[in-house]
Amino acid sequence: MTNAGSNSGNTTDGGDGHYRNLLLTTLLRLLLIYFLPVVLLAAFFHIQHRHLIRDTRLAHLQSIAEHQAYTLDLFLRERIINLENVIDDPRLNVPPTNIELQRHLDNLRKTSDTFVDLGWFNAAGDLIAYAGPHPDLESRNYGLEAWFLALRGSAKQRIITDTYMGFREQPHFTIAVNRVIDDRYVVLRAVLSPERIEEYVATLQHPERISTALLSEDGMVQVISGKEIKVSTPSPLKPPRHPSIGSDITKRNGSDVFYAWTWLKTTSWVLLVEGEDPSAAAALISGGYATVIIIIGGILLIELLLIVHRARQVVRHKRKTDKQEADLSGQLVQAAKLATVGELAAGIAHEINNPLAIIAEETGLVRDLMDPSFGNALSDEELRNHLDIIHDATFRARDITRKLLGFVRQEKVILAQHDVCKILDGVLDGMLGRELELSNIRVVRDYSPHLPEITTDRHQLEQVFLNIVKNAIDAMENEGTLTVHTSSIHSRVIISISDTGVGMTREQVDKAFLPFFTTKEVGKGTGLGLSVSYGIIKGLRGQISVDSELGRGSMFTIELPLELVSSKPERSHGGKTS
């Protein structure tokens, strides 16, 4: 095989559509590389900040719960100690009188106004002495009351009851201590006011929107502050017994509710602190986080603008590079044309010599016939016939030079509807017809009878066919068969040109379309023919391939689309278009 060589460079997609796609692709790539990581990092820190706010909120509520529980434990222990000081007073008569109990009650109220009354009970549960606002309770028997039975049946010497109604039919707590004095079992009981304890709990509140409740072990409300929930009703939240200190988040009416708890040590109550979920605005503003968000947003905006600017720079550079490549490709194509003309010089000279010889012969004949010394009179009709021959030969020579100039001249690409078979015939019969005849090469034309026309540039396609057929002539040396086949499939036209020449090795086939690669002898080929052909076909949105076997010939296959979509080549015969 002869003159193999091609441009392996890619063609651009041409037109504004291609550069819009390039801009979008570049933007997407830059966003994924530079913008997305920053966004993900900002989202990560935002999530971590939200978790930090949540954990800080829970830790804060838990701290409040522990502090208030400790204070209440201390308060209740003080009330028990107050009672123990009374029952252990050596000056106390056993049993005491109502007046004596009243004096002790007055003293207790000086330490805490939560004390309502005092009562002295014997082992049977009879109220022996009483001081307080309910004198009608005196002489009642409490032997079957739950708190009395629990205290009598326990080894402990003190008890704090849950809220209950009792004989007075209003919520109250009972604190009681027992002793054995002079071999007699006695109990001193004090009633505490839930309202006063609630007021005391309210004094422990922090200046924020939280509520505190004291719950019994079974989840019944004993004291409530900051919520409109009745005492002795079930609480919507029931903290677990273990761990004794903790915090958690629950859902209520679609919102997060933060709460913490601490179980008291003096009684089986749990102190529950409940706080509202900080709003999103508060979460963002806290700790100057809003400023951080604004700074990050500004950085992202600046980065986005830089990415857009950079993407546009890439597209502008691509446009400039494509134009430069198109210019260089056009120069390469033009050089290949001139080299092809050089190779065709002998055949073209012969083609032009034939009409020139006819002109010279006819001119000499007419001159002789017009010479009186020959004695031949030339009629008008004979003169006209000779002039017609000269005229035809002149225009034949003009057509040859016009085709040659049209092939060599660098023109802009003109896309139009063309019949591929007619373009092939123009190359086979016009440009290379004489050379094929002198080389004893038989041409077999296997054209599809219903081949559709395609949108293409005639001059570019002529050059491709000329390069391939010229290589085939060189490969077959002095005789052979050139077969040209055309067909169409799936909106594409397929042209195959095969020869019976020397063929190429696998290594030569792989390099066939590389620039300046040739199998010809030094000085007989430039190595640009197939390189330029490759670039032209790619620029026309087609494909070109070669299949060859050493000693059996080669076959070039060209596929071209029926229509060129959104492509407008700028230069003629360029291996690249834009």
C-alpha cells in the first residue's frame, strides 16, 4: 500500500451548541471539584453545630435537673430533721397537748411556711394531739391509712408520702417520723402544702422557658411548675428508673421536646425538667453562628463567580485553539493538495498535451489549405469544421485546468446536497481517468440504485476520494482491479474503495492515518494524503477505516451522515471544522 498517513486529531463539534455544552460541562466539573466539597463541608459543620446545640441543651437541662433535685433533697431532709428535732426534744411531754404542738408548729413555720399542721399518733393510729387549721380531724383513727401502715411495717423511722386527698379531701403531702418512747410506739406527722412547695420550686427556675415537675414512681404528678397540668394526674413523660440521672428528646405535636430528670434520694420521686426546642433562628444566631453562615455564604458566592469566570475562560481558549487548529489543518490540506498535484503532473500534462496537439494539427492544416501554392480551395463549411475541432480542443484543455485550479484553490466550505456517485465518477473519469487507463486498472462500480443524496462539501469529498484512489493506483503498480461500492443504512451512506494491490501489514494499518507516515519510496510520497482525508471525514461527522492484508490488497470504508447537524465548518478542505 502507498501513501498512508493521517491526522489522528479530534474535530470540534462546531457551532455555538458545542461551546454551550463545553461551558456547561466545564462548569459542572469545576463545581464538583471546587464548589461541592465546600458545600458539603459547610453542611457537615452545620449538622455538627445542630448536634452541638442539641447536646448542649440536653446537658444544660440535665445540670438544672441535678441542681434542683439536690436542692429539693436538701429541703425535704431539713423538713424531716425539723420533725425529728420536735419528737426528740426531751422537754416534749408524751403525749403532748394541743397547745404544746401548736407552739412547735409555730416554730416550724418560722423555718418553712410549707408546714400546714402537726399530729401525734399512738400505736393504734389514733390522733391523740393536733395543731393546725383542721381541728375536726382530732380523735380520728389513721390505723388503716396507707402511709401509717407503710411506716409501721417498715424498719425506717421516717416516710414522705405521695400527694393524696385523705380525710381533709384536698391534695397534701405527709412527712412522718416514729419513735418508741417509754416502750410506747408513737408517730409525729406533719402535712406539707403542695402550693408552697410549688412556689419553692418556682424560685429554683432559670430565666428561660422551662418547666419543672415532681413525679411519683408510677408517673403521677406531685408538684408542677410552668405547666398547666393538674396534680395527681399522669405525666405525659415518664423517665426511666435507671439511669437515675439522664436526658432525652421526644416528639410532641410535631416539635422536639428536650427534657432531663434526676431521681431524688429522700423519696421515690423524680424531678423532671422540660425545655422547648430552640428555634432554627436561635440555633443559627447562637455563638455568632449567623456570622459564620454569612461568611461561608459570601465565600461560596465568590467561589461560584470565579468558577463561572474560569469556565468562560476555558471556552474562550478552546474557541481560539480550535480556530488555530483549523487554520493549521487548512494549511496542511493545501500542502497535501499541492503534493497531489505534483504526483498528478505527468497525467495532467498528457491530458493537456492531447488537446494542444489537436489544436496545433488543425491550425497547421488550415494554414496549408489556405496557402494558394497548394492549389486547394478551402470551402466555408470545411473551415467551420476545422474551427469547431480547434474550439472543442481548446475548451477541453480549459476544463482540465479549471478542475485542477478548483482542486488546488483554497475555498470556503460550501455545504450542499450532493450525489456521492457523481462525485466518485468525477474523480474516476475526470481527474484520474487517464492514469487508471495507462496503469491497466479495471474499475468496477457497484453503486446502490437508490442511494440518497447527502449534505457535504464536494471539494473536500473529491480530495478524499482522489487520495484513496491515487494510493490504490500506486499500490497496484501496473495492473489490477479497483472496486467502488456504495450503500446506505440507518441515515448514513457507506462508500468502500478496495484494490488488489500489495496491501499492508498490521503494523502499517495501525499507522495508516498518522501524519507523514507512508509506505512509498523516499521522494514519492508526502504521507499527508490519508492524514488529511481522515481529518476531512471527521470534520464531516463521518468515519473512515481501513482493512488490509499483505499481498491481497486494501479496502477503505467511509461512512457519512445524510445531514450535518449544528455544524458549520469555517474553512475548506480542513481536517478540522469549528
